[in-house]
Amino acid sequence: MSTPATDPSLRFSCSSVADCMAQRDNYEALFNSLFEGLAIIGGDQTVKMCNRSFFAITGLSKKEVIGKDITGLFCKNRTCGLNQAILKTIASGTPVRDEPMDIERRDGTKVPAVFSTSILRDKQGSPTGIVVVFRDESRVEELQKKLNERGHFHQLIGGNRRMQELYQLIEDVAATDASVLIQGESGTGKELVAAAIHRHSHRSNGPFVKLSCAALSETLLESELFGHIKGAFTGAYRDKIGRFEQAHGGTMFLDEIGEIGPGVQVKLLRVLQEHEIERVGDTVSREIDVRIIAATNKDLKQLVRDQRFRDDLYYRLKVVALEIPPLRSRREDIPPLAEHFIKCFNEKYKKNIQGLHRRSLNLLMEYCWDGNVRELENAIEHAFVKARSLLLMPADLPPEVQRPSWSPPGAPGGTKELDRESLAAALRQAHGNKTKAAHALGINRVTLWRNLKKHNLTTIE
């Protein structure tokens, strides 16, 4: 079997044998990690290399594949679709994209698949072979079904597409120790996302330590994070370990990271780079094993541009970035969220509320939810306190939720009527983003929607 280091079409530029071996190992690791089955075919139509997914999809072994003519592996008839595609690619240099086929496995079962072909070329541009990629459509369908059925993840609730993507990203990042930056508006559930990452990781048996960086002055924050020794400052009557030492072997969640001052930023950068801390007033470095997850509702990139946040720290924190969508962009998740909170408050208040009145649910669906999921939770609790029947009635909801045209403080014109030209201009300026357009006009999204509907304006003019 040819390897990346020996196959003429796959040579690396290596400064040493060790360097070449390392490059080969990296190549093979990537090669075998692919979800799709992949085979490299030489100009003589024989199979040179295959990855693990190829063998899993086809049910064939290396002995049955490597060195064999690809056109005889899946269908004996050379006029079948796969064979024709391979021969066409080799002869004309024209790749084939997403062609359907059934792969007949060795056990006789058939696997619905899609295949594509691409050309391999040497440094002079001459073709040396082709790559054939197979995608098992049955596995894709199974994964999609599981994704669609998952309406919650740990304490996160929502079947919205963006939430499903967030769940998948949480699973992916939890398998690593990479630093994570969680971004989202206030009340979207950033701490819940951080906790989900921790619980899903190999650090789940370790501590999950959290701290809001906005709650303390820079001096107190430094002491809280890194600890201090006796006599380090007035009032330091004894040694104290900081949150990072408490989090050793686990996860440190730093909420509102955009609030930290320049001194703490420098020390935090050292933690990320060198995995060690110094207590305030001490000169002894202490090694720590901590995974850092940070969160913010601010635009950290803008803070970097304004020179209020270090760019090197920003990129160290943002190895993986997770964006939590606001509740107003996933309104289909309001009913299951409300149902969840009703269940929770039934237990808390020892009541037996059966659900929401239809008009109450309509009001929840129409409201703008600038406070996101936290505001929805508070609204349901408010209704529980007032409820006198088995259903939460419209009158039980907070006054602002009862008025769909409500605007938050500082946003004038809750019932503002706008002309078509102003609406169209705002949409153009916001490139069709209705949230930005509403903000520019000084109204909430509900008022914007009502005016758009009134003027039958649905697209940018």
C-alpha cells in the first residue's frame, strides 16, 4: 500500500525524515477522520489508498481493495454510473459531482450513497490519478433525524435550527480543551451553554467555577481570580486561593469578560499561554490545569478596535466562538420554553397550572423579548404569582407583555406610524436586517412588523 510519503502523487516537501514522517502522520490522521469514504485511484485505475470511512461504508477490507481495479469493485458492468464516471474523469479530466448510486456491500446489503470525483495532479499540472469520495446517505439521514428530534440539550431548550447547530457545536468543542468565547445578548443563557460544555467534557468530574467580571473592581477581581498572600494589601490578613486554583482540573467560566481592566487582561493572557498563575503579592508561580470559557454580550472585536481589549487575549479566548441566537429570532421555541417554566414553577409554588390560555400564548409570541429567555422566565413567574385559574390568562402576564406594541425604555414610538419611504430606507441601510432597521428607527420589532404589513413591504426596495 502506498503511503503519503511514498506515493509519487502525494509527496511532501520535507526538511528532514522526521519532518516528513510528521507530515505523513498528520495527513493520515486527517484522511481517516473524514465522515465521507475516500479512495485515491492511480492512472491505471487501481486503488492506491482508502480511509477508514471507505471500508466502513463498503464493508470491504484493505486486502480486497488496495491494488484492485476500482471499476470492478462495486459493479461488474463497466457501463454502470460509477465506472463511467471514473473512466470519464481519468480520460477527460472532468470531475463528477454528487452522483447518486447504490453500493452493494460484501454482505449483499445495499447502501444509498452519493459519489464525486476529482483530479490529482503533479507539480507540472499533469494528471496522476483521481480521488473518489462516497457519502453514505443513510447515515446522513439518520443524523439529521436525530438532530431534528432533539428539542433540548442539558438545560438548554429549543428545536430551532440555530439551536440545533449550537448543540452540535457544544458537543464538538466539549471533546477538546480549546478556549471558548460565548457571545449573545443578555438573558440568552450563556452560563447554561458553558455548563453544558463542562458537563459534556472529560472535565465533568472536576469543578465548574464561575465568576462575573463586572461585579468587582479590578483590584478585587484580580484577588478573586488569582488569590493573594497575607499582607499583599490592606485587609489581606491571611493567604487566600483564587478561583483559578479552585477550578484546577475543571472549568473556569468568566462571564462578562469585556468588563475586565488592562491589568487583569495581562494576567489572564499568561494563564492562557503558560497555564500558571501568581497570587497577588507573591512571586511564586503555580501551575494550573483549567479550561477557560468566557462569555460576553458586548462586541469584543469593537473593544479591540477601540484599544480597550487586548487583541492577543481576544484571539486566545476566541479559539472557538459560539453565538447564542436571541429569543426573537427563534419564536418557535417560545411554547416549549414556556411549558418548561410552567413545570418548574408548579414545583416551586406547589400549584397545578395546566398551561397558557390561547390568547396568553399569542401575546408571548408577539412580544419582542429584549431580555430574551430570562425575561420570558420572569414573565411566566409573574403570571404564576397572579394566577387564579388552571390556565395562565392574559391579565396574569406583566403589563408590557399584554401590550404587543410596547417599546423598551429609551426606544420611543411604541405605536409609531411610519411612512413607506422611511421603512424602505431603513431596510436598505440595514441590508434587510429587520432588527437593525427597527433599532435605527427607534422602534421595536413588533412595531416594525406592523408597519411593514400595513405598507405590504416585505423586501428591500
